[in-house]
Amino acid sequence: MRKILSLGCLLAFAFVCASAVYAAPGGTITGTVKGPDGAPFRAAFVRTQNTKTKITTMVLSNNQGKYVADNLAPGTYDVWATSVGFKGDPARRGSITVEDGKNLSFDFAMQKSPVQWSQLNKYQAGVLMPEAPEKGVVIQECFNCHAFGKIAAVGRHDEDGWRDMIAVMEREGITTVKPDLENTVVKYLSTMFGPNSTTPSSPADLPAYQKIKQEHDYFSDEALNIEYVDYQLTGDPRDRPGVSNDRRSEGLAYGRSVQQGRDSRNSADGGWLGLAHAGGTLRCSEIRSQDRKIRRVCR
């Protein structure tokens, strides 16, 4: 009997240890996303952001409209859902307390909303941006360091306003822009994306948009398994996931994401993001597929 009890205790101990090893750490936020008609909404990006660390986990809702964001570090979070051409209702759920081993559930309803220029990827922006002699320079010199959404998200400005945007990057040490290049970029942006510009406020109003749109029905089922983790980082080149030691001294970071089950260089939420300069504030994404393989992207 003593041996049997000992064996039983040993098995129980092994079970407890195994459970501890394989148990998912952190908390979990789940829920369902529905469309305007009340049906499950597929491929909505649901973001959970730690309000202290600014780490943002992004997952996509599946074919049943369900999403799961797990392994979240304990803390206070904001949660919101987005999709091109839609806005979430509620727009954001704030002050959510996540604890180890606890599951929380929050649902969202997606409502139709105009497509924003900031929601376009580099390829789409290159097709839809108004033609002008300066267009190629803007795409080549500006979009290699950050996605088009970074430019479109700051709104429309006159020449002085766009120069102020460039000055901010220079003050933060992100880059140095030569006067000739600054004049070229400012001329194009103030003309095409200025307060008096005739460029439509929504790119969906342009006929060519229908040929290149990538809305929530664009994603493959495999792509719905991707999980993105965004880190808000300092300008220190050493403070970047995925940067090899030989690159850290140069302050460069390269990345590639996966979308549609293949490498993509034009994804609005990932994609080829070129090189990230030292200085300023950078963002790195840790992209996990269903097989839990991790890819990191810095921008």
C-alpha cells in the first residue's frame, strides 16, 4: 500500500508540474464581433493595449466572429475592434483589469464607416495617390521608413503644417531631411493632402479603389491565425526585438510579416516596413502564426 501511495503521489506531483509547465501564463480576453446585420464578422482586428507598457496585442476574429487574446500580462487594458470601412461599437473599452489565469469577455458590433487614407497600405497608396512629378519621390523617400498610414493619420496641412511634421521627426532624432527633399515632399503633400485639396476625403470614392481594396473579406482563413504584438520602443537601437547584435551598432532593423499565408510587402497592419532609423520612437511587431512561430517587424 505504501508503494502504491508513493506512486500515486509521484504521479500527482508529475501532473501538477506538467500543468504548471504547459499552463498559459497571464490573462485572456475573448469575445464575439458582429456585423451591422448581426451576423458574425470575420477578420476584424481586435486590439488589446496595456495602458502602462503600451504593448498592443492584435488578433483577428474568425469565421464565427470569435477572437481570443491570451497570454496577456496582468495590468490595465484598453480593447477596441477595427476593420477597413468599419468602426467598432463601442469604439473602445477602457480600464479593463487583466489578472493571471482569469478570462474576460467583451463583444463588439461593427458599423459601416468611410474608408480612411490612413488605412491604406503602401501599394494601395501608390496606386491611389494623385499623380504629380513629386509623387515618386514621396513614395520612395517617405514610405520606406513608415507606412502611408503614418502620414495620412496626421490629417491635412498647409505647407507650414507639413514642415512642422518634418521638424518633429528631426527634433526627435528620427531622421535628417535635406532642404531640397523637404521642399519636394512639402509641395506634394500640401497640394494633394492640404486643407484646400480636391483629393477625396475617402479613397473609396476613387474608381480605382474597387480594384485594389483589401477589406475584411480579403484575408484567407490561414491569415486569421496570425497574432501581432506591437511594442512601443525608445530610439535606442539595442531596445528592439529581432535586431541582431551586428546590426545594433548601426541602428538598423529589418522585418517581414506574413499575411494571406505568404510573405507580403504591402500589408497595412504588417508588411515590409523597410529600415527603422535610430532615434525617436519606433514600433516593433512580434507576429505569431498558429504554429506559434514568431516573426518580428520593426518600423
